Amino acid sequence: MDKLSSLCFLIVSIVTVLLVSRLWFPIFVNLPPEDMNDEKQSFEKHISLMSKAPHHPLDPLTVQEINKVRDILSSYEPFSNSFPTIHSLALEEPDKSLVLSWEFGNPLPPRRAAVIGILYEQVHVLSVDLELHRVIRHTANPTSGYPMITMEELLSALDVALANSNVQKSIHARGVKLKDVRFLSPSPGWFGKEEEGRRIVKLQFYSIQGTSNYYMRPIEGLTVTVDLNKQEVVKVADTGKGIPIPRSTNTEYQYNGETEPPEIKKINPISIEQPKGPSFTVENGYIVKWGNWEFHIKPDQRAGMVISRAMVRDSETGELRNVMYKGLPSELYVPYMDFDEHWYFKTYMDAGEYGLGLLSTSLVPLNDCPRNSYYMDAVFVDGDGKPYVQENIICVFERYAGDISWRHTDTLLPNGRGEARQKVTLVARMVSTVGNYDYIIDWEFQTDGLIRVEVGLSGMLMIKATPNEYAVNKDNEGFEPLVSENAIGVVHDHYITFYLDMDVDGVNNSFVNIDLVKEEQVDNKSPKSTPRKSIYKPYKKVAKMEDEAKIILSLVDPSEFHVVNPSKLSRLGNPSGYKIVPTATAASLLDLDDPPQIRSAFTNNQIWVTPYKKNEQWAGGFLTYQGRGDDTLATWSQRNRPIENRDIVLWYTLGFHHVPCQEDFPVMPTVSSSFDLKPVNFFDRNPILRAAPASVDDLPVCNARSSLNF
């Protein structure tokens, strides 16, 4: 190599290093020490992701594997002339039997990728074998509907819309400059005529003038429909020229060192200290071990976060016992309640249309997750099939909120001593920001064997602009909630349907309905009678077919719902089981033949039970975008298949009715609901009976008390 070539090579090398350092390792100049540590950890995580190899059959695809899949597709003959737009590229999980039989140290089952792409207006579903280096399965247009829309497509559609002269005139007529326009892409749903034969997106616009919270400033009555395949405007609906854009006053939500703090007493900083560090470990990137729990956790572009192989250790025998093979949010359905031309179609299917993982946000330390949290990054793909890193989308942490695991004080015994145990739990959390709404999804594991799944809703209302500045209050008359001047918070619902593949002490389980039935004392004059007139007793019924496990919850007709292993009996002869315990929830009020409800028929019941099938995982259908509702949980379950003593899946829908109010403006305080998966006859006795009480000696010595003023 001559001197000039050597010099060129040196310059290129230096530039490459600087570029890589800029992309992967932001320069530390002028950073405080704690920020330097954060940046260093971020860099180390990126390097780890770039070099990571899978260790478990359920580990997500690595960067190298994704690049390999892209290479295979690039040389695949049907795509030789043009590469498809990639809408999904993720691990194709091995058959369940292979995962259950696999042991650490053994070779992994064959690694495969599941790919969904669009080329020449056709949906292509492929299975790519990474070891064989080839496509082993390829199907075109398997069902109605389309895959998740990509961000590249949305931005391209925006360019098409804003280049349209009629759209420009409509925006300018409202006194808004194009540079101040922001947009949302409401789900088009499926209503037949407008969507027939087209893959479309609807765009609506907002003004960011005077505030960063543009969701509060809609340009009402302007909807642009764009054909995604042809990249052209199909329709401009403009009927709101007389409706004012709500003002920007008091809409800001971002903290900028407020000059006018709230008129409330400031709360002192609080933190949960762990002098010996966290009690959990994360092994090989995805295996979480804590207390008596062990499970696999991973990011997923559609579900957001997936919990697999959840096992709990029996405190009596030390045996690690199966509870759940896989759990995830399968679909998130959000219908808005308005007949208006610009609102009727807003019936979102957030997981299947946009992707809860793809829209996940980086969690904010100390505010989204407490100190000593473990953060997990995700590797997803863009529309070109190239991998990118989504940072800190999952956090795992221990929670102590002063709750009590169990307690008792016997006041009838002399010198009766109170016994109590503090409740410390482990939480896995992710947050998905789907446009205006933020969804906080927690999986909380307790040492008594209980799993609590909680969903929190926050973010911004979807505002409908109105000429009205003051609310009209009339009895017995439907109304639209006014949350600020010229701003209506449109009534809507949220339904989160969870897929729960329960494997209680093994694969074959049964669903048992425990009805609580009132019984009356018939003969209250017999010698054995008592003054009581009525009681209730539990009656057990094992569901043999799917139709017997379709449950609509009722307060006046109460039941318990158990998943049991009939082959695993306790020492008393009770089948080992877990029960699902609903809390506050809601049911859909829409007509069953309403087009949105046909697509979301999985919300017709709160509980479903189906036989396990690998390809039945998404309640709203495999291809949800503009899907017609012909491939959903409700259609699968119409077959009324046997479910007794089989590998079964439990489905539960958590629901919210939301009638907005002024307190939801301009950003909503979080509202939450949950359900529990609780052991029932799974353990021989209270599994945390022998847990030691907390002691002051366990905690660090602190001198803060002397400075407090009580």
C-alpha cells in the first residue's frame, strides 16, 4: 500500500470511528459524572445487543439474525426485482413441545423468522429458516386485512396530503401555516365502500402554534384519505370551516422549571433504598429470577412485552412448578362514540394496526421506573427490514409501597403478639404511546404465587373542536363533555384483551366455573332449623366445550373461574389450579352487527377459553388493519372445540368506559384497572408462612430523622 493510499485509509478509518462513536457512543465532553455513567452503560448495552447470541429458544432475533434474514430475502427469487416493504420481522417461535423439552446447555431448536411484507399490493407472509438459509414457507394474502402500518408509510402519506392544493387551502383558511401542522392517522376500520380494494390511511391535522400539546388544538372537520399503494389523495372531506381551533392557553404539559408552582404543599423526595441491591437477576438478557419466581421476558413489536415460561418454586418441596407458558396483550380496541363524518371510523386496534412495541417509549428513570430498575432494549426493524435499537422500553424493579402480605394479632391470648409480613413484589413494565394515549402495562409477581396484570391509561384526550365555550347541562339528554373552551372530550372505550396460555403444573388443564348459588332453608320449623333464611354454596362445573367457557361477568350472578390440572391433586384431593380474579371492568354497549363490533367481537365476552393453537394468538386477527372480522377470537371459537383436560388458552378482556371531564385536561392523571391470576389449591398451605419479618437491622442507619420537623 503506497503512502497516499495509507493516508486515505487512515482518514476513512478516523471518520468511521467518529461516525460510529456519534451514533453509538455520544461524546462525554462536559457531561457530569452521572450522565457519563449513563452514556457508558447505554454504549455497553448497544455493544451487547450487536454481539449478543440467543441463549433460549424464545429469545428475540438478534441484529445479526435480522441482517441474515434480510440477505436471504434479497436473494429470494420472487423478490429479485423489488424488495418488499417489511411490516413485521420477528422470531417465529419453535413449537411449544420443543420449548418445553429444551434444557439449558442443549442446542437451540432451529431459529426461524416470521416475516410479513407488502409488494405489488399483495401481502406476503414468509417463514425464513436461518440455518438452512432459505425461505421455507410463503403465503400471499392469507386473510382479509393488512399488517401493521409502518412509520415510513405514515410520513409518506403526510407528504402526499400536504402537497395537495385543496388540503393546503383548507389549512391556510384556518389561519395555520403548514410548518405548524401536526397530524394523527386514525384507524380507518372497515366499513365496506370506501375501503374496498384499497389500502388507505386517514389523516387529521392539528396546530402546534403556542403549545407543544397540539392534541388540544385540532383543525376540526378536515379529514384526508390517502391511498397508501398509489400514493395519492383519494378524498378531502372539509366540513369544519366555521369551527374555531381551541386556544392554546393552559394546554402546555412539559415541565420547564415552572414560574407559577401549584398552590399545594410540595412533597419531599422519596426513594426506596436497597442497601444490598436488588433481589432479582436477569440472566442471558431475558431470564428473570426473583424470590420464588422465574420467567422469560422479551420485547415484541406487536404485543410490546411478552412473559413466557412463568414458574414458581414451591416453598415446601423446592420444586419449580409451571404456571403460565405465555402471556401478552393480544389486542387493544378503542372505539370512539360519535356519528360525525370525521369521527365514526375511529375504532382503533392499536396492537394489530400500529404495534404496541413499535410505539413503545423509552422509560424515564425515577419517574417511569424507580431506582435500581433493570432496563431492557429492543431490536426492531424498519420498513426496509434493517434493524434498529429501541432503548429502555421495559423495566424490571422491586416494589414496596407499605402493603402487607399477611398479618394477625390474637387479642384473646395473654400477651398476644402481632405477626405481620411486608409485601415486596416484582414488576415488569412497559409503556406504549399510541398517538395521544399512553398505556402503562405492568406484570406484577408476588411471593404468594399471585400474578397481577395492571393497565394504566394516561396521555391526552382526543379533542373535538366546537363553537361552544360553556357546557349545556340538561337532565335526561345526551351530552358531549366540554373539558375546556371550544374543546369536547369525545366519549370512548378501551378494551385490552390478554392472551394467557396457562400451563398449571403441566400442559393439559381444564376450565372450571364455580357458580355461587343461593340456597334457602325450606323447612324452618323442623327441630334442626335455624333462624337463617338463606346462604349460598359454590357449585362446580367443568367446561367441556368452548361455548361453555364464554363468560359475561355479572355482579348478580357471581362465579369464580378456575384453570385446574385434573391430574395434579393436593394431599387433600383438590386439583392444582389458578383462578382469574377480575376487578373493575367494562363491557361493550355497541350492537353486535355494528361494523366496529364485528371486527372486535372478541369483546363480546370478558372471558373465553380456546384449545391451544400456535397460529391463534391475535384476538383481532392476524392481519388487523382494515380487517373485516373474519379471523378473530370470536370466529375461531365458533367451532366449539373440546377444551376439557387439554392444552388451553384463557383470554380475558379488561375494559374502561371513559366519559372525559375537566380534570383530564390538558393531560390525564393515570387511571388503572387490573386482574389477578391467583393460586387456588396450588400450594398445600400459605406459601409465605415461614417468611421472616422485616427488621430495622436490615436497613441502613440514617440520620435524617433528626432533621425532620413533626
